[in-house]
Amino acid sequence: MTDAQQPTGGSQFDSVQLKNALKAFKKRLKMARLDDESRLGHGAMTTGGRSGIVAIQPPNQYPPAIWPELVRQGKLRSAGYGLYELAEERA
């Protein structure tokens, strides 16, 4: 195993898996926000509105145990009810 594939700090996931899961999470969050902002309900004469989406259900292509590991590392924050948000967006 190379250094990039070594489990990080007692984690059962390697750094590549964690990086890919976080990337997929960010992409899904971005798409959910874009979908919300593009809907027609914001106003007839406006270009849309700001999305209120801050937390989403994580992609199911990754094992459920990977999300608590990303929370432990401080990259995500649990919002309850199986939803997660990016830790860097709220201080």
C-alpha cells in the first residue's frame, strides 16, 4: 500500500475513498442548490433566488459509515435526521 492508500488515523477508509466521497457530497449539494434556485416560484420578474438548502442526504454510492468519519475529521457536520452539511460553511 502506498502512503495515499494508508488508512488515516484509525479510519477504515483510505484517503482516496474519503476524498472521493467528499467530492461527491459537494457536487450533490451544489446540484441541489442550483435546482432550488432555478425554480419558478421565486418571482416572475427575478432571476431566481438564493437557495436555503444547507444540508442534504449524502450520496448512497458510498458506505454509510464514511459520513461519520468525515464528521470526525471536521469536513462535514451532522444536521440530524441523516442529513449532513459542509463544516466550512458555518462557523
